[in-house]
Amino acid sequence: MITQFKSRESIRIKNIYEVAEGLTGVKKERWIKLSLGNATGSDRLLISNLFIDAKFKLREIYKKLSYYNSEINHSKKRIEIGLTKESLDQHEKYIQCLDDAVKEIHTELKLYGNCLLNALIPLLNAFFTDDEVIQLVGGSVKAAVEIKSTMDKLELKNKQEFVFNYIYCHGEYRWQKGRAKDFIDCERWEMPLFHCISDYILHEIENNPKLKQATDKKMEELFGDSMVYATYDNDGNIVSTEKVIQDIKVKDLLLKFKDMQAMGIVSRIKKEDVLDIDVEYKLRRLGDDFYQVEDKDGNSLGKVIKK
């Protein structure tokens, strides 16, 4: 069997035509022309209109998503209280309809994320100044100045990065009076560009094993000591926490854990002629009460479960 790997350019072109499927007529033709790199300065108005149109449509989509999720939660609480059989059937059908609608919305959001990252943002980078981008994205002028200053200090001066960095640094957030000063506390629809891009990136990472592995590795390098696994009760309250990655001595491994498969790491250690009780392993929590044992280089030695 021959495995064919797609180049980055072929993937970009495929994404462009996927977005074009949702358009018709002249709009479809002009979209393909712009996205394939045939845009000129005379297309600035079309580019800005497409971007603004996407921003406001995303705002409405996130409002709708918020409403559907609220209705689902409300209906589930009604079911927990207790209903007649007829009323229960109606609520379950209603929840199923809402779940289907939410799935359709997430599919639509992926399409917009693809459109923003692979077409509109590169076009804004190419044909608009920083100040024009700030006006199109919206948000606070003061915040825009602070973000630009931070980007300069970090030497993020590559023009191709500006639009993405500005959106990703919460450029569209409006720091209104009375709001928190150190974290974002607004509804998702108030920052539609940020959430759409974030959701799309996370989706791509989750569906690309190689990319996910690289991302997880980097996250562990940066935040491994502070990553925790939380256990919740039925009401969503945290009842316990445990570090995702921790060191464990061999004697504690033998006393507190057992193998999840035949001839696992615990069985192999017990069969050794000489046991060094000071040897340490890495213990990575994978789920409720089951873990992966790793050596110091992060190589898996087997899976175990609490006794």
C-alpha cells in the first residue's frame, strides 16, 4: 500500500473549495479568485465586507448556540425533577432536536474557522494596515494599543502574524466598566472571531494524532507541574483533584496499583531478582483510577489501576 501525503498548499486549496460550496454565482467566483491569491488592491472593499459579514454572522450563531444549550440544560433539570410519561417523551424529543441543531451549528462553525484562518485573515494581512485591521475587528482602542505594544516587545513583527495575534490576544473584547480586569468574562457571542478560531484550532488538533501528540508534549513542558485531573459530582462540583503527572517510587507502585493487562509493569517488576526500592517512575493519570506508567523519557511501560 502506498500512502500519499498532501502538501500544505493542496490542503489550503481543498479548504478554499469547501468554503466555496456554501456560495453561489458571482460571490463563489470572486471568493475562489481572492482565496487562490489572485486578489488585488481593488478587492479591498469585497474583502472587508466578507470579513464583517462573517463576524456578524458568527455573533448570531453563538447567540443561537447559547440559547440551545440553555434550553437543553433547562429541559434536563425538568426531567430530573420528575415528569409524567407523556411530558417526559416530549422533553426527550425536544432535547434530541436541540442536540441535532447544536451539531449542525458546530459543523457551520468549523466552516467559518476554516474560512477565517485559510482565506480572510491572510487577505487582511496582505491588503490592510494594522489600524484598519483594528477597526474591522473592533474592540477597545486602549486594548489595541496595549496589544500592539506587547507584540513589539515580543518581536512579533511579522506582518503575516498580526491579524491572528490581534484576534487571539482578545482584541475584540470590550473592557466595559464594572467588568473583571484580569480575565475575560463576556458571553461567547461578544468575541465571535476569537472563539471561532480557537474552536477550529482545537478541533484540528484533536483530529490530527501527530499534531495532538506534539501539542500535548509542549503543554506538559510548559505546565506539567500544574496540570490536575478533577473529579466532579452529579451537580458539577469538584470533589477531588490529583496531579496529572507525578513521580512514584517503585514500592508505592507495587503496594497501591495492579496491572490492567497480563504481564504488565507490576508483574514484571515483581519477577526481578533484585528490587531497587528507590527507583522512580512517572505516573500519568488517564481517567478514573487508571494510569500509565512511564520511564523518565516519557516512554510507556504499561497501564495500571488502583487496587
